[in-house]
Amino acid sequence: MKDELDLASALALLCSELTPLDGIEQLSLAAAATRYLAQDLISPLDLPPFDNSAMDGFAVRAADCKFEASLTYVGTALAGHPFATRLGVGQTVRIMTGAPLPEGADAVVIREDAIEEQNSIKVPAEIEAGSNVRLRAEHIAAGQSVLAAGTRLGAAELGLAAAIGVTRVAAHRRLRVAIASTGDELADPPQRLSMYASYDANRPMLARACDALGFEARDRGICADQSGALRGLIETALDDGFDALLVSGGSAQGDADIVRQAATIRFIPMNLRPGRGVAFGRFAHAGRTLALFGLPGNAVAAFIAFHLLIVPALCHLAGGRARVPVHVPLPLACAARAKAGRIDYRRARFVTASGGRLAVQPLAMQGSAMLRTVTEADALIAVGPATAYQAGELIPTVLLAALPG
């Protein structure tokens, strides 16, 4: 439908109405894991801080390395233990990876390329200046920004901060997320199921994903299908200082869909299937603000809408950058059909196609409540908006392993 938004447009709309957290904390690197930088991280030093060897081998003067040149061995340089004397004409120093390059040397012959003799080495070929050498500041120069504000501090980012000698960083405070489900038909184990009831899968699923993102997630239980219960849920979340409230179920057009019926919450229609869209509302009280995101009740639809749209919006709210998950073009293993104009995210597995190429094979069962299919899949494939696709045709693919949780 023409009024339905695509994924990027829906995300832009949400972000336009969300103000990132203003609380900034000075944290140790250990405490800053999974947080979002509030300021650019500037390196106070050069990296590497000195010219050093990229390989185990022999430090040489490139000008001395003619075909089958013989160089006299005069010492050793180890990481943390430099060779202190300037390298003379026709001389070489045994050098280990990371060791400072001796003064006068401008290249390293790797050990496998040198012919070692008793007190000398023979170089079987010419070598260019700079070969197998890491130059000072070739990676990072002092004063350079190495991580931009909004960057999430994962393992590599924390390692980089440590490598430039940083011990504390300015980061946004941790996003606080309340999670609830609506539905009189829902229950939690070990409670015995009454007739026509089912256990709620969405809250544990969403809580785990929020934990993986580094958010502070709290389970607020099951909300009854009553408008007063929803109002109470929102008021309590505000009073308790939550920044966001995730509510699954109640966002469709049924008689008991209390989220969509609320006057202050609007539905954002999307051409994304399963799910068709999300609900959104903003609330404020006593200086606190709360963003409500209403997800579909069916578990697969909730999983897809949450990861493709709500996660980037929450990252923006937390002080990070909002990005639609990367869609990698991969060939279809078989033909596929779709309804015109819609983007249908289907679960798929990786298979080996002809010629040894990686391809994606849609699972046979694609029901929006069949959460088991997500556990059996490797990816989500975006089938549409065309109606027919042939085997071998490239299809946008979201790798499940890249999603949080």
C-alpha cells in the first residue's frame, strides 16, 4: 500500500521523534563495555610509537641488498630490547616482530627469505626500503580521532582504547528498557496453562536481545487486555525511570488490541512482513520521558520487527548511530514468489549451490508464530517487492548471527 513505509523511512521517522540520552558518565574501560561514546576518542600518542619490524627476520639497509649480497651479522633486536648501535654498511641485525628498527636500517628481510651462514646472511634478491616495516604513526597519529561519538564499545573498540593508553572514557548512561506483553491468553511457566492459553515467548526473547545490546532490561510481566492496565503499565514505567517500554501484542486491529486503540499511541504501517508495522508513543511526567514501542504478538513477527527496526531506534536513543541491519546480496537456491509491493522477510538456511557458491534456501514453514524456524535458520531473506524470483537471483539477506542475542 502507498501509505506503508519501508524500513529506512520508518527508522528515520522514529529517530526524528527520539532524543538521545543526555546523561554522560566517566567510566573505566571495563565498566564502559557495550556503552556508547559520548565524545570522540582522541589518541594521545602515535601508534606504532616507533618504527618496528612487522616480521621475524633481519634488519637491513635496502641499498646493501643486491642479488646474493652477503651481510655481516652484528647483533639481535627483540621486542622491548632494541639493538643500540647504528647499523653500518653491509651489516644486519637479527630482529623479532615488534622490535624497534635499528638506526640506519630501513627494511627487514624475513627469515624464510634469507640464507643463514655462520656469521652472515645471504640475501637471494633485492628488497625495497620499507619492506616488512611498521612505520611510526602509520596506524594512528597523536591527536587523531580514533572512535567517533556514538560508537558502541565492543571488544575491538575497548582494545583500541587500551592500545592508545586511554583508561577512562565519556559514555552515555545505560539505556533502561521495560518489557511487557499484552494478552489475557498468555501465561508464564511453570503456571499450568488453561484451555486456549499459551506461554509467552516474547518477553524472554526481547530481554535477552536487550541484555546483549548492553541495555538494562526489566521484565514487567503480562498486561491484561484492558486500557486501564496499559495506562498503569506506562505510568509505572515512567515513575520507575525507564527510557523505553517494549510491548508485544495488542498492536493490530482486533477488538482486544489495547495498544493500537490508545489515543496517544499511533500505528506506523510498513511494507514489512510478517508484522505489517509497529506502534509508537511518547510520554512525559515530572521531567521524565518514555518511548513506547508496540510490537506484533506473534513471536517471529516480533523478532523481525524488533531486530530490523526497533533495535536501531533504541541504539539512537541510547546515544549510538541508527542503522538498518546490513543486507548482503546472496543468490537464491530456488525460485520464490511474493505478493506484489510487500517485503516479506523469510527464514532461510545457507546451502552450497552449483559451483560451490553460497546460496540461501527458504525454509518450508514460514508461519509468523513459528519461533522454532528462527532457531533453524541462518538468515532472513527479503523477498519483494517483485512477485517472482528465479534460482540464482541475488536477494537481500540479513545474517542472523549479526543480530543481538
